Amino acid sequence: MTCKVILVEDDDILLKNSVEILQLDGIDAKGVSSAFDFFQLLATEAFDVAVVDVGLPDKSGLEVVGYLRKKTDMGVIILTARETIKDKISGYDAGADHYFVKPVDSRELTAAIRNLCTRLAKSSQVPTSVKQWCFDTVARLLVSPAGTKIALTIKEQNFIEHLIQNDGSPVTRMALLSTLGYNPHGPYGSRALDVMVVRLRKKIKMMTNEPCPIKTVHSFGFSFQSDVT
């Protein structure tokens, strides 16, 4: 089982060392030094666990943790120098699974990450008898009728979830642009939506032999057809 981890830490040396240690332990780890860079990467790549510092230069790490808990099913670990009970309670209230105070033994951090990845993998297991396309709301994965699980980026997750919530009826491009945070009144937003859909369809085609459930409704928008045709 591959475990993908993203670290958000503004201390460049600590970030570099932490990423290297996790990689040596067989974990697919990447690092960023700000909340902005984190959200930029999260929009294009899916991760299993996030390790977040509280004292980020552009946004509180607690806000990042709160976002992850509300919008994703990723495991979340806070790694910070803040060590008071009040700080720890704030971290857990924000949604952290673990709260570690620097410096932390790398073996303990690795063990916590692996534990979260194992837990998430078990929660995402679905019966192989699935006869429809579905969206696993626990692991936030697209699941084919044959049971193949497709990891999605944050925008892909929001796109699929919005379509499914409409019970097969088409959703307008304008509504999808607003949901995904694209500018609905400019050409860039519309192109970005189309590019995302093309990439998602290619991903589905590469991983399954099933017809893509995302259907284009000409001059209107998109729909999600869960039934196998």
C-alpha cells in the first residue's frame, strides 16, 4: 500500500529533512512551505495524510486543518512547537487526528502516518459486487462498477460530488464553475473546467474498462450517469 503524504512546514531545513526521512521509510512524501503552496498542490494531486505546522507565514495551520477535516477524508497530523494544553485542544477541535510537539521522533511520526493510511485504506474498501458507479463518501474515491477505486484531486472530488447530488440530472456549467471556485464570467474558468474534465475522463479510461459516467450535455453542462450502459 502506497501512502502519500504532504508536509506543510515553513522551516526549510526541517521540511527538507522530514521529507527525506519519510521517503527513506518508504512513504511517498512531498513538502511545501506555505498554505498557499499547499492548496495549489492539493488542487492537482491527491494525498492520504497531511502533516501541518500551526505557525505558517500566510495562514494559521489550524485553518488548513479545519478545511481538510470539512472538505476531505485525509488523515491530519499537527506538528508544531506550540505545546500548551490550550494549543493541543485547539488542534484537536480543528480536526487533527494527532498532535505532536517539535521535536518529534521520526519513528513515532512515521508510525502515526502509517496507522492513518491503514485506517483510511480499510474504510475505503467496497464490495466487489458493486453494479453502479458511485462516490465513496468516506474515502472520497470514485468507484467503478467492478470495484476499482480511483483517487481524485480536491476539485475532481467536488465536481463528482456535485454531479451525483443532482441524481443524474445535468448541472449547468455556471453552477459547476462557482462550485469549483473558477471565475464563471471569464474564459479562463471555462477552459479550466474543460481541461479538468478531459483529464478526469482520461484517468477513468486508463484505470477501468467501463464507459465514463461523466456525460456532456451540449450547451448546458454535465451529468453523472451511475448505471452501466
